[in-house]
Amino acid sequence: MSKHKSEDYKITAVKYYLENDINYTKMCDIYKCSERWI
């Protein structure tokens, strides 16, 4: 199974980051993503 995230998943993560007062490291913890793809 591929580890790639869908475009919708990435967009949702970025919107969450922009709409909430969190840093991107915390957002990556929530969405289980690598800090490199942001």
C-alpha cells in the first residue's frame, strides 16, 4: 500500500494549520505526516 497522501488530505491539513493557532510540527503529529511535505 502506498504511503502517499491524497491531495484532499493535504489540503485539509493545510487548512487546519491556517485556521488554528498551532505550529506545523503539532499539525504533523495530528495528521501523521512528515514535516518535509508541508
